Amino acid sequence: MKRYTKKIINTIIVFLLIGLFITSYSVKAKNEQAVSKVFHVYVDDTYHGTVENKELVEDIIKDKEDKFKKENPKVNGMVSNEISYVSEDLLGNPTKQSELAVETIKEDLSTAITVKATVTAIKIDGEPKILLNKKEEAEKVLNELKTEYVGTSDFSQFETQSEDQITQALQNDETKISTVNFDKEIEIENLFLEPNKIYTVEEAKKSLKGEALPPELYKIEAGDTLESIATKFGMTQQELLDINEGVTYEKIIEGRDVYVATKPTPINVQTVKLTKKIEPIPYTKRVVEDPSMLKGETRVTQTGADGANEYIEKNIEVNGQLSSTVREKDKVIIAPREEITYVGTWVIPSRGTAEFVWPTNGGYISSFLGQRWGRQHKGLDIARPSNYTIKATDNGTIIEAGYNNGGYGNKIVIDHNNGYTSVYGHLDSINVSVGQVVQAGQAIGIMGNTGHSTGTHLHFELYLNGELLNPLEYVPR
């Protein structure tokens, strides 16, 4: 009986040990399957693939940051995306990802992950066009563009004064700068973005002056296309192809270098210069008729004097070249003084007015005042008129009318009773008598060929207070 009981106990112990072993093996196998994990990668909450380890993603991030640092050594770049992982336990042995699948995930992640930096942008009409490392560089670019056209000393003078203050301080013919601006809206702003090109100060100045920059090499990244590269650098696809011989739509290969060129973004510097000008205001003349004064007499009762007008000449220059001129702020600083002259209108029939008329009806001058045939010719010889009527050159009294043996032939002399005397010689006939009062233009005789004459003509002389005058200087033809 004892022997039988012991055998049963031993059998139970063996079964217990077997059960314990089986249980222990099952638990171990199950635990070994539970340790296998994968990571679902999210970039900015968007799923971009599953990886077996995070190192793959971290390597991509490091490569992107290293590449950015190499291309932009003066700028601190950092990944701008939020990278998150969702882990998952996999039971059993997971199938290892193929190299193709890994490369696809890497390419997708490389495209999705971007490195950005805080840079200073020169914005033109609201669009960031020029990116620089820091604000001081942007300010230097804009200031140097301005001073290139106006000079450093001139550039500083107006910054603390308004246009009115500058205008008031100007002296006559003095010029000062009022404003220096750009023809487009310009702003400087710090931005956090993925820059395609960081300009140096000199490159920025050239671009803003409209000068083309030489092409630069760009290393093609995963996910790049002809279109995306062209867009990134503000080019058309054809422009990109034109500067890269042999590159086609099919040959955009990661790691290959291509040339890219940024287009210039020209702006113009507008300078306003103010000049104070003073110009004369000519005085006016007023003539007042006075019936108490003899005709021909004048009396100035107020002398005339020019006034002065002050104005500002505003010259607008574009890139140092005159574009337009505006006149403004006209102001009379000295009023002109009118000249007032009284003229006589009282006509005495026998008194001349000194407003002479031509003594013939047209004709031409066949001989002038001066030396002729060895002696002085005292007057004008007028021949070939439209008709032969001789006229009094001004009002006056006949003091001689008849034949003259001194060579004049039939001769008339008129005293104009104002110092002037006129003489008419070689007449064919005389129509007036001594003492007769005549009016200017009145017929006094007929042209002839009497006396010392070589043909039909009028010999005409004019005197003032006995002094012989050149009739051409007093008698209008």
C-alpha cells in the first residue's frame, strides 16, 4: 500500500513539472513577440509613412539642417515642422521593409520636412523679394542706394526737417533736397521661412538696381521637379532649361547640380530737390490823354519799376536724372510800380505833332543823305511813286513857296512850329502859298524835274532847330 501511494505521488510531480515547463515556454514565446515595434511618422499632423526606427527620420532632419548650414553659413536654420510618432506593437516577426519602400519613405519625408530660418526681408509692394541675414544689412542696402544718387552729406540734411522748414530756410537760387524715396512701397521685416537665396549686401544692391546676378549652382533635392525648382527661384521652366544645357524634364535627378538664376527686382530712387527762385514782374505802362497839352508833348508823372515774384522750383529726379519740374508756392514779394505818362491831344493846325508821314505815294529812294559827286547831298531823292502828288510831312506853315535859283527848282519849305522844318525840291508845280497853314498829308504840289535835276523825283530834307537830320530816322515809309 505504501509503495502504491508513493508511485502516485511521483506521477503527479512529473505532470506538474511538465505543465510548468509548457506554461513557462508559452509565456516566453508570447513575450518575445510583444517587443517588436514600428513607428508611424507624422509631419505637422499628416501621416508620411511607417519606419522601424526613429533614426531614419532623425538622419533626414540632420541632413536637411547640415545642407542648410552649408548653403547659408551665417543663418541659423531649424526644422520648422512638428515631427511626431505613433508606436505600434507587432505580434510575431514583422516582415522587414524593402529598400524601395524605405527610399520612398525617405523621399517623402525629405520633401515634407523643411528647414526655416529667421531672415530679414526687403518687401517690395508687400512681397518679400530680397532676403538678408539681418536687419542692419537691409538698412545698409537701402541707404547706400539712396546715397549713391544724392551723396552722404546731402542725404542726412533733410531727414530731420520738413519740406516747409527747408523751403523757409532757402536763400535765393539755393537748392536743397526735400525727400529721397523709392518708387515702390518698401518695408523691412523679419520673417521665419524657407529661404531660396540669402543675398549679400552687394548682391542685393545690384538686384535692386536691375542688374542681373550670375547663375549659381543648386543641388537637386528629393521631390524636386523642373517646375518646383523654377518656381523656387522665380524663373520659368524654359529659363531654367536655357541655362542648363542637357537638362530635360526627365533628368531632374536628386544630388545633381543645376544652375539657377534669380531675376533682378529693380526699384527707382526718387529725389525731390527744392530751389528758391526770384523773377522780375515787369511794370505796366499807362498812357493818359491830356487835352490841355499839345499833341506830341508827353509828361511822365510816375516812373515805372519792376516788382519781384518768389517761387519754389521742385525738381524730381529718378536715379539721378531729371524727370519733371513743378513750380509752386508763388508769392509776390515786391509789387511792380506802374508807369504813368500823360500825352497831349491838343492840336494847333499850324503846329506839327512830330508824327511824320511819307511825303510821296510810295516810290523808292534813288539817292540817300550823304556824300555824292564830291559834295554832301542834304536829303533823300524819292522817285517813281504811284502818283506824283507831294504831301506835307506834318502840320505847319508854308514859309517858302516858289522857284529857287540855288538848284532846288520849284521849292516849298514848311515850318512845323515845333522846331522841325521840312524842304521839298524839284517840284513841277506848287499848290500852296507862303503863310498858308497845311495839315499832315495835305497835297502841296506835284513831283517834277525843275532846277538841278536829272529826272522826275522829289528832293526831301528835314531839320530840327536848324540841324540837318536823316529823314529815314524820323519819317516812316
